[in-house]
Amino acid sequence: MRLLPCLLVLLVVISCNNSSRGKSGNWTLLPFVKADEANPVLVPDSSTLFDCPIIGKVKWEEKDVFNPAAVVRHDTLFLLYRAEDKIGKYAGTSRIGLAWSIDGLHFIKHPVPVLYPGNDSLKKYEWEGGCEDPRIVEDENGTYYLTYTAYDGDKARLLVATSADLYHWEKHGHAFAKTFNGKYVNQWSKSGSIVCRYENGKTIAVKINGKYWMYWGDTNIFLASSDDLVNWVPVETPGGKLQVAFGPRKGKFDSDLVEPGPAAMFTGKGILLMYNSRNVPAKGDTTLLEGTYAASQILFDKNNPAKVIERMDTYFMKPEKDYEINGQVGRVCFAEGLVNYKGKWFLYYGTADSKIAVAVN
């Protein structure tokens, strides 16, 4: 997630084999190097207090911080990150915090969360599991759009919020609330990665065939389209089922589930999506331990977001460090925030669902 001249860095496991050189040539965004001397860049903090509108004073980031979105605004790099307290029947409510940096490596935290459950119309979805795993883009006018997961203890639901300044957010509710008579509101949904162009440090949502597009879901990854970045329509098969964009592969590192990473990148060669995956050795990669989360990349047709062109045969990042292996959930590298900042690519990822680290290209 950052790079200093004096850093001793560890080259992340990378495969630039035939999986990244096909019809579209060398399409992957690689290599990424973990910034070992600076990692982890964000850790839990038991000193910060928040006056929660539901339960009062709480140490809102005492337990874990992980799975951040990243964005550049006014030459400053911001992270919107998931933070958990230690309270409640789910062993911690999630809220979304904000931190900023001028080098991509060292961060200052805003003292209170910027998006959190409250006594509002969305409390039924957000309490008391919380607001989780943000991903961010902006439109041509500079409005920020955040997709995040609301968890009520039973189901994950994909919600949308907007902001003009990253500090103040307006919640718009369920991404699929206005489509198919609310068919998907009470079904499991999460992890919305909107297709955008990475331009001058920004991630600006782009239309393809007159629509915005989003990859979403876990286990399998699905598609949705939108006219306004707030209200989304899942892509269905003729039989009324969710259309799978791609899924796990038997015998590989991504054998158990796949889940979107940062905002998908629109390029001249196609739509590049970084994705996260979980392995089960009995049906997957026997060199990776049970439950290992590793990151990889896939390329879709730039004119048809549902058409896969290329897919890496292996991961480019896996858990190796102690803070990636040991934590709330062991053996996890979960990539979620990507920005181009000061001439470098910074990839921010959650480690063992407990801390945040960065790798740099």
C-alpha cells in the first residue's frame, strides 16, 4: 500500500504466465510488493471514543480494523476502513472510519466513524452487525458513491451511500430495493465493485453501452447495471436466476469462493477486476492451508462486462506475514482499496480481518 526508498520489501508471489498473456497481451496489473517496514499501516485503537446514537459511548475501533476502500482527494490519499468494537452478541459492531496520508504509508485517523448504524430507517439492516467492507468510486461531478455491506446478524445486504467530502454521508438504502419488486432485498448480497476508469488518481465510474456496471457477491460473482449509481438491477438469466459472471475453480487456490476486490478498472484491453478467493484443499490447491484467502485478477470484455477474456491461473498475493496469518480470521489477505498516487499503485488489503496493510506497484 506504499513504498519508501529505504524499505526492505518482499516481492509478492506473482505469476505472469500464459494466464496473463493471451488474446489481450500482458493485461495484469503486476507486480505488487508488500511494504514490509511500514506494514501494517492501520491497527486497532482502544483510545478513540464514539458517542453511538444507539448505545452511547463506545471504543469503536478497539477490536479490529480491516478491509478498506481507497481514494485520492485534493492530493491526499484517504482510506475508508471497517472498524469493530468489542460489544454485542456478534462480538463487535462494524463502523466505517476515515484516515488520510500524504505518502500512502503513514496515516492520521479521523477520531470518529463517518458511516455507522443509527436510529434511522436502515437500522433494521445495519444493527447490530454494522456497516462493513466499503468500496468507493466517484462520478464526473465529483460525488462519491460508496457501496457497503449492512449486516443485521442474519443476512448481509448491499447498500449505497453518497458524499461530497468523504466525511458526511447520505444513506440511500439497499442497492436492489427498487428492482424486481424488491426480490433481492431479503437475499444475501454484498461486495459491490463498480466499473470505473482510474484517471489522475481518481476512480471515476464509467458507462458501458449506456449503463454503469457493478460486480458483486461472494461464492460466485454476479453483475448489476444502473443509470444513476444508486439504484441497481441485477443481471438475470432468462429463467429469472442471477447470472454468474464467474465462480470458483476446482483444483485451484480459488476453489471455495470468489469475491470482488477494489473498483473494477476499465482499460483499453478490457475490464480488469482484482478479486479475493478462499481455498479448501480437498477441492482446491493442496499447497494452501484450509481457508486461505488469496488475491488474483480477471479480465472481461470492455464492451461486454459479462464476457471473460482472461483469468490468472494463480494468485498474486497470499498470506505470509504473522499479521496476515494470525488474527480474527486466520490466513487472510483481502484486497479492497486501489489507487494511483504520486506515480505508484497502492493496493490496500485487510490482514486476518484484524489490521490493514499495503502493497505497491
